[in-house]
Amino acid sequence: VHNTSLSEGERQLVETAFGAGLVRVLCATSSLAAGVNLPVRRVLFWSLKKGVSSMTATDFRQMAGRAGRTGMCDAGDAFVLT
């Protein structure tokens, strides 16, 4: 799990393990989408809400854009499961 309650060291450990393939599935809050460049194949959205508000189109593109990062993955998928 990757969220804002992790310390900087814990977050770096999770990100390093995921990037090295030691962690195969990463469940994260929207904090992961901001400023983290991890190679992921799929992004799943359980909701189009961010807190109590609707997610903006920019937020959605930012989070969906984690999948299939240029130079890191050859393809990527984003799914909305509502």
C-alpha cells in the first residue's frame, strides 16, 4: 500500500521494491500519481472521486498516465471499475 501516511523512507522502499519487480501489485492512493515515475502496466480506478469531490480530467490523465510509461513499458491500460 502506498499512501501519505508512509514515511519518506518507507515510500522509497516500496517504490524501489516495485521498480525492481520484487512487488508485483501496488495499491495506492492518488498520492502515487503525483511525481512518481514507476513502470506500471495497468491502472485501475475503483472510483472517479478524489476524497468527496469528483476527480478532474487532469487528475484522471495524471493517474492513468502511470500505465505504459514511454521508455519503461511497451503498453499500458487504464480501467474504470464503477
